Amino acid sequence: MPKVKTNRVKYPEGWELIEPTLRELQAKMREAENDPHDGKRKCEALWPIFKIAHQKSRYIFDLYHRRKEISKELYEFCLDQGYADRSLIAKWKKPGYERLCCLKCIQPRDHNFATTCVCRVPKHLREEKVIECVHCGCKGCASGD
């Protein structure tokens, strides 16, 4: 008789400390995904989703890299299970990208003249003082602000 595969995931030690916050953020994400987007532009409907995904990634990043409250095993588990964005966290580790809001803002193919998003321009260099990123709704994520 063949072995029966189970989908049970073994949670690493310390998971019970971060689980309530991650579950809360997942509930917010589900609510944002199901939220009606009547009267909003197509891109504006995605802004809350980008914001919550950023919050989840920043929460796990801060717990491991800044506060050192979770183990490497738990950190890798969270990245593997999709609780945080591995590539966004990799950018946060590089100088100049510490406050990056999303990866779309630094991809030149998504912008005019093959540059980065307007939210990456430091506030003192902007002509318009109040701006919003078209991709994620960010009001400014340049590291010099």
C-alpha cells in the first residue's frame, strides 16, 4: 500500500509569537481583495493590497534583521511560505533602498524614459510637493527623505 502524503506544515519554534499578527494582516489582505473598487481608477484598487503586502514583509524583516527576535529558521520559513516578499527584503538590505515601497517603483521598463518612479525622488528635489505613485500609492520612499 502506498504512503499517504499529508499537507501538514511543521511550524518552527517561535511561530506562536508572530502568528496572531500575520493572521491579522492576512485578514486585512482578504478584506482588501474583496473590497469593491467602484469609482476608483484601475491602479487605485490595488494600492491597499500593495500596502498590506509591504506591511507583512516589513514586519518580518524588522523582527529578524533589526530586533533579532526570531530565529533564522523561522525567518526562512516565513519567506518560503509566502508571508513576506523575499526580493523586496533583499532590496531593503542594500543602501539607498531601505524605504522602498514596492519593486515596481524601481523597474525602468514600467516607467516613461526608462527611469524609476516619481516616489523615489527625494522631497527636496521635487517640483510638486504632494505626489502619489501610480503603481502603489506611495507618497515617497526615497532613502534621503
